[in-house]
Amino acid sequence: MHPSDCLIVIPAFNEAATVAKVVAGAREATGSPVLVVSDASEDDTVAQAEAAGARVLALPIRLGAWCAIQAGLRYARRHGYRQVVTIDADGQHPVSALVDLCAALADSDVVIGTCPQRLSVAKRIAWAYFRLLTGLRVVDVTSGLRAYGEPALELLVQREASLLDYQDIGVLLLLAAQDMRIDELPVAMSEREVGKSRVFSSWLSVTRYMIHTTVLCLAQVGRSAPPAETEMTST
């Protein structure tokens, strides 16, 4: 697929220190256009992203990571893109992996950039718990490095995908319900250059995430079809 058919989507909240580097790296690695979705950033994220050559969609109010990503997916669909690759703005993901993820979409509907080495013991236990609840076989359920093909893109822009914060497991459940193929591609990830994780910034946020996601799983959201098979693909 031609690079112009793929849009790189970067959700960002107050990532002025790193977003320009990620944008420049993504553009150089793929030759594809880059869209930064600023989730009501309060710093210089928008200016830094634009200076690095990205298109910017600036949300007026903070909606959270998944809604920012979904805004990017809807932008992509509206403008005729056939693939979307999402990558975090904090510099943890290697931009060199973007090309491999796009290539892997030839045999998959969704490809996740997975780094099991970054998972702590607590996260490994939590992900095993969620795999037991859902039947999903994804190793790294919170990776923001994902490639979506056209069928997945079409599904994830729908209203159903906006009902809850569908980041992570909720997205996978929706995809699995449509019997889409989800593969994982091993990648190396770095530590955040600046700041810390906003999803797991405190024990309170971890507890909230676990409760929220457990309810999502028990409600059987997206379970109208058997879970999709996942395979780990070597680089």
C-alpha cells in the first residue's frame, strides 16, 4: 500500500517536550502524513507538532486517550485513508516499527506493537486476569502502538465504540466480536523521556482502571462473536 494511503495518528496531552521528535521520526520512517490529536493540551504541544510538519486536530476539551484516538480514526476515514497507525507522543515507541506494522496488515486486520519486557509482575498478573475473563490472547493489552486496516477502521469510528472509554481491552473486544484477526509484532520500547504514565500514575488510577475494565469484561461488551485469534509475528 502506498504511504499516502496510511495516516499516522499521535494522541497527545501536554507532550511538548517530545512530540516534535516523534512527528519528525514518523514522517521520515514512513513517508506518510502525520496527524497529532491534541487532547486539550495546556502547553506548547500544538505549536511543536505543527513546526515538525504534522497536521493538528486540537480538541477543545479533554476527552481522554481513546476519544483522542477515535477522533483521529474518524479524521482518517473522512479523508479517505485506508490504514491508520497510532503511536504515543512520549517517545517510548520506536518509529522504525511503523513500517513493519503497516506491512503486517497485509495478513491481519489489526497489528499491535508488543513489548512483553516492559511489563512488571503486577501488570503480567493483571493482563493474565483479563485474558481469563475475555478469552483474548493479546500479550500487551495497553500498547498504544497499533496498526488498523480498513475493516477495523470502519468499525472503530462507529458510535458503539464511543459508549465507554474503549482504550485497550474494550477495543479488542469490539474487534474480536467481528471476528477480525489481531496479530502482535514484537518491538523494543524505551522509557518515557519526560514525565510518567498518565494511565497508571497512582494506585487510585490503577484501581479505577481495574474496576472499569472488569465491569467492561463482565458486561460482555463485544462478545457476540468468538474471540479473534492472535499470533505473535517475528520481525
